[in-house]
Amino acid sequence: MPDSISVDEISLPAWQQKNILVHVLRLDKIHPVISGNKWFKLKYYLQDAQQQYKNTLVTFGGAYSNHLVATAAAGKLYNFKTIGLVRGEEPQSYSHSLQQCVQHGMELIFLSRDDYRQRKIPAGLLTDAYVLTDAYIINEGGYGQLGAKGAAEILDLCTKNFYTHICSAVGTTTMMVGIIQAMNAWQKMVGISVLKNNTELSASLLNLLPENDRQKNICILHNYHLGGYAQKTAELINFMNEFYLATSIPSDFVYTGKLFFAVNHLISSGFFPAASKILLIHSGGLQGNLSVEKGTLIF
Ligand SMILES: *Cc1c(COP(=O)(O)O)cnc(C)c1O
């Protein structure tokens, strides 16, 4: 594990009177592309694929998927061929994320939204004997037991018993499940959903979470999506810039910007009791900011 990861204490002017301590676990510093939680979530899938002598990774994602890019980069690093099944028709011009996938050697196949919803592996791939026997399929977003197993190691990078609360952004819930498994029963996990009205989130969480971890203190907040997945508001962009000025920590507009925005609001509105010690997981994703118009973000 690279030693560039740090735990940074931060404070915003509005938090000064609150008697609350906030630390940020900087997983964004791990690797420029396989950054943040994607590194942890992919780890055991890669091992499993190697043990099964697979040579191709096949996975799913949208045009702005950090997971697709991370899988492409990890595949290149560990000598797997990679195939990305992308939601929607092939666009005229590729998003920065898709461009990066191609740069890392990923073959992209575009699925109609219907086929994508059904996670249909294209018939061509299935009948190609070479691919059929050698492909290792990873769920969209790395969702699954092995993804959570990797994410459970995130808390090893800090003094986990120090904190009363752990907060992270939530997409598929895989990272959150890992963290819940690794945390103590007296700690509280607060997940900030970045999707709008994602009613399946609790089911996704429970589906992965072992029975004996379900009694733990868990909450998912659904009111900080700021317009929905990969949407942004002027308020969010302003906040991300102000947050950077105050802390020197860059965030991404899809996940961690919304996490920090939410936590700021929660602290200001008294959600966390006095003397709380809060750990924020900076889960990376900064490469996603390439799709933001130049000059909008100051970092
Ligand atoms: C993928 C991603 C997440 C979401 O993780 P899940 O395990 O899918 O909930 C959070 N933050 C960043 C930066 C991500 O890229």
C-alpha cells in the first residue's frame, strides 16, 4: 500500500463553536486512476480472477463510471484484457472517462438501455469460445461480497477506534458494507446517497451485509444528491471551491463533493452530538472532474 495516504484534520469556519473533530482519510492519494475505494473494491476480484486462470475482465458501467476506468487501469497493471459494457448507444464523442478506458486498452461495447438494464452479455461475446472460458465478470460498480471484503480493509489505514462516526458517499453500497463489517458496534456509519430516490439502496445493503452486522448503527441519507447522480448545482460547485480553500482538499462533484457538502450541513444543523469524532472517507473519483467545464473548479 502506498504511503502517500494521509489522515487530515479539517475545520470549516462554521464548525468552530461545535466541539466536533473531523478527519479525512485521503484514499484519493493512492493512485491517480485506480484511486480511492475502487482500488480496495477490485483487489479480491483481481485475485479471484487470477486464481481461476481468467485472462479477461468484463464489467459494466455508464459513460462517467469511475469503476470502468479503474477496471481498465487495474487490468492493464495486472495483465488482464478488459472489456467494458457501457450503458447507452455509442456517443459521438467519448466522455473523459471512456477516453481513459480506451487509453488503458479496454475494449468498449455499447449496450442499449434495455439490454443494459438486463445486464445482457452480447451474444457475440458469449459464443466466442476464447472469451467465454477466459472471462471473469465483475458487477457494475464492483458490487458484491469480494468488493465489500476489499473495502473492509479501508479502516486499517487509520486509528479506527478513535472515531464515533464514519461517513462516506454511497453508490452501490459495496464500500459501506465493508466499512460496517470492519467497524465496532458502538460506532455509527452515515452514508450519503448520491442517487436520487434510490429506493433499492437498503435492499442492496442488506443483500451484502452479514446477519450479525445488521444490528449496527447505520443510516443512509437520501437528501444530498443535489439533482441526482452525476448532476451538479452552482451551490455544490461553490461549496467544493470553498472547501478546497479552507482545507486544501480537492473533491469530485459526483461523490465526495456531495459527501463534504452533506457533512457540513449536518454539522451546522446539529446532527452530530457535541464531542463527536468524525471520519470522512475521501473515496477518490477526482478524475471525474475532467468533465467539468474548465475554470469552474479552482483545483
Ligand atoms: C464508486 C465510488 C463511490 C461509491 O462506492 P460504492 O461502493 O459503489 O457505494 C464513492 N466514491 C467514489 C469517489 C467512487 O468512485
